Amino acid sequence: MSTDPEEKTFLAASKAVLDESARDLEPEVATRLRQARYRALETKSKSLRWLVPASGFAAVSVAIFAAALWLFQPSRIVPVQSVEDLEILSSSENLELFDDLEFYHWLAEQNQG
């Protein structure tokens, strides 16, 4: 809060006037105001109750996703040297070819030499 003496004086005077007017309220009006305040606070607390489970679910989901990325990261990245290689790697056909990839590399080296 501000340390301005005039503002502190104004706030103290305002508080005194409001406290005095609250004491002068009829008991029925004070009761109705108190009940309305409790209803408003109860409604607010009910409307925010879903945030706790939702935020917990979000935190657990992020943790699971991060763990999955960390645990299941590819162990080896295959270098792509041409567009044809990229097409072969991205196709879903003939995946058995990649089981013997080292053999095919050796065979290509033998044909070049």
C-alpha cells in the first residue's frame, strides 16, 4: 500500500464510516446481506472445484508424455542422402527390407569397388 499520509487518513476515515453504517443496519438486513455473501462465496468455491482435478490431470499427462518421449526416443537416426531415400523411409511398404539394411550397405560397397 501507499505510504502517503493523506491516503492513510482517507482510508481510515472511510473504514470508520462504513463500520458505523454496518453497525446501524437493521438485524434483518444484516442477516440477508450475510446470507448473500455466504451464497456468493459458496458459489465461487463450487465453480473452482473442477480446477484441482483438471490441473492434476494436466500435470500427470505432461509427465507421462515427457517420459514416453524420453524412453521411446529412436536409438539411431538413419541419415537421408537423397529424396529417394526419404521416399523409401516414409513409405509403409516393404519394411522387411530395413531388417537387413547393413547387408544392403555392404552389398552396395562391394558393387562400387
